[in-house]
Amino acid sequence: MSTDTLQIQGLRLHLPGAARPVLAGIDLTVGERETVALVGESGSGKSLTSRSVLRLLPPGATTEGTVAVQGENVLAMDAKALRRLRTHTAAMIFQDPRAAINPLRRIGDFLTESLRLNADLPEAEATERAVRMLDAVGLGERVLGQYPGQLSGGMLQRVMIASALMGDPALILADEPTTALDVTTQAEVVGLLDDLRERFGTGLLFVTHDLGLAAAISDRVYVMYAGRIAETGPAEALFERPRHPYTAALLRSTPRLDAPQGRLAAIKGQPPSLKLELTGCPFAARCPFATQVCTEELPPHRPVPEESGRLVACHHSEKLADQLAGSATDD
């Protein structure tokens, strides 16, 4: 049995009306106490990948492959097992806390409801745990009696994190958890998640389009494009030496304090529409290094020589290695 807290193998997800899979063979793992970042542009499939772990899928979606949390395949679970998974084993932190918390109910009711209804925990015990979790995220017991409208965005996101910890999960899924927050609060939330991951021993899948946040919090990174993993590896190595043109382009378009004034670099073109079938590399139409083989053959995931844990799906990754590493920091 795998020791990974989360193991996704060959995950394919199809939606009605789409000409191709939205997720096209995703392989991803998260270990105990490990933070893994899943990065890419909007529409790349990041959120669907994370939501598949709790089987929170769109109507009509069909799946293939395996999504295992602590060795149990989520895609094969019955309703009772799925409820237990969502209550105790894995938890989601959504990007907009104001959309996830009922504005008409007190914070205490929001935090304790799942344990009271799904785990038959007495109200006094559920409230006691809620107080401990609020303390863990830097909020006091008084928050239990307040309504969401009385709290700031940063405080509400801390409530969401406390809610995720209520069932003592082995895995936390953070889906763009800092998008609705200002930069200072973003840093506080990222630091809090990192501290709680270590303190409670959870695995953390951190979904983001912000490479700076991914670099700050993650042990390993998966770079996603058009429903496929373009590149993966240890965070430091991947950001210093990108081996896929898409990764290098993302890094080049990231704002930096030491960059000269002027327009940010942009990736030309648009991600491919789900209404179109794809042949070859999904990034070929936007890649300045693409050749005929890129448009005709889907590149397999190949290990990067002499770099443990690195995989890249690019026909020319070895030939372009030095060029890509330089272009990622060029202005």
C-alpha cells in the first residue's frame, strides 16, 4: 500500500459537450506533512483536480483512473464512505470564504454542524473542538457567536481553515485560498497553513496561479496546462531550472521587484478550447520552440537526467535546458 496521503493515477475526467477530456491522465501524489503546489493558468484543470479528491464533480462528469486518499479509492466509494471522507479524512479550503459560509448563521454553527450531524458528536464536544481550532488559527472563542458579516475577509479565511481542521483530516485541499485577500493577508494565511501543516501532520495540496506563493510554501510543484501535467519536481529545482517552455513562460511573466520598468512578459495566444480536439503537445500553438513533431505527437513524461523527482512532457526539454533556464529570468 502506498504511503502517500493522496495518490492520483491516470485520472481522466470528461464533461458533456467537451471534445476532449478536461483532465487527461493526471498523476499526482501528496505525502504526509508535505505541501504540493498545483499551478497553471485559469482553465488548466487545477480546481477540478483538487475537487475530484472529494468527488465534488460537475453534473454529468465521468471519470477514469484512481484517486486514493490514505489508500482508499474515492471514485469507488459509496455514500457512507464518501461522507466519512469529507467529514474526517480530507477537507477543502475554498477561495472565497464569503461564498462558502452561510451569512445568516453564526460561525459556531458553521464550524460544528458537520461533526454534530455526520459524526454524532455531542454539541458540547463539537464546540470545544471549534474553540481549539479557532485558537490554532489565531482567533478567539468570541468568534463563535458572530456572523460572517462581522468579520474581515482574512478572518473569514481563518475560519475556513479552522473548519477544515475540525475533523482532524490527513489531507487539506486549498483551492486558491488567498485569491480574495490583500497581499499582506495572503502572506499571513500562507504562513498559517504552513505552520498548521507541520503542527497537525497533514498533507497539503495548494492550488494556485501565483508562482510566488507556490515557491514560498511548497516542497514539490506540478505545473498544469490544458488538463495535463507539463512538468513536476522539487520546488527549488523547478523554479531555478524549468525544463518545459510553459513553466519558463509562467516564470517570465511573474512580477519581480528587481525587474526594470515596463510591460510584463506575456504568453502569446490563449489556452485551447474544450470544444477542440488536440493532437500533439497541448502547448505547441503557443510555444516559440515548437517543431513539427510537437504538433503531431503527444510528448510522454520523461525523467530529467540526474535530477531526482523531475518529470517533463516536452519533446525538446534536454536540448532547450540551458535556454529555458535563462529565459525564465530574462526581462
